[in-house]
Amino acid sequence: MKAAAGPARPFPWADAMAFGLGLLRLSPADFWSMTPRELERAWSAFHPARPAVPTRGELDALMNLFPDKEMQ
């Protein structure tokens, strides 16, 4: 995993508890016994990760394969 750019943000406890206790309907004991990785995996089932942004090299390759055409 890469560290996020910019200043650190506090952990979103309200969102995590609403998700675990509300949406997933976990008992408090089950919620608080989850590891951060388990919570993240459960969250990802509802919010899939976005695809990675292409690198400059990948973008250049695509631009060579599919060049813009002049409008007539």
C-alpha cells in the first residue's frame, strides 16, 4: 500500500461504526474484535476500489495506438 499524499486525517470512526453496526448489523463485540484489514475487506464489498490511473508510459502507448484524428 502507498501512503496517502497530504496531511494525515483522523480515522473516520463514525463512518466505520455506522457501517459495521448499522449496515452490517454486527454486534458491538463482533465489530470491536475485527481487525482493520477485516473491516476494509467488508467495506470493499460495498465500495469497490477504483481502477489505477494509467502511467505516463501506458498513456503514451494508448495515444500511439489510438491517435486523435483531425475533424473535417
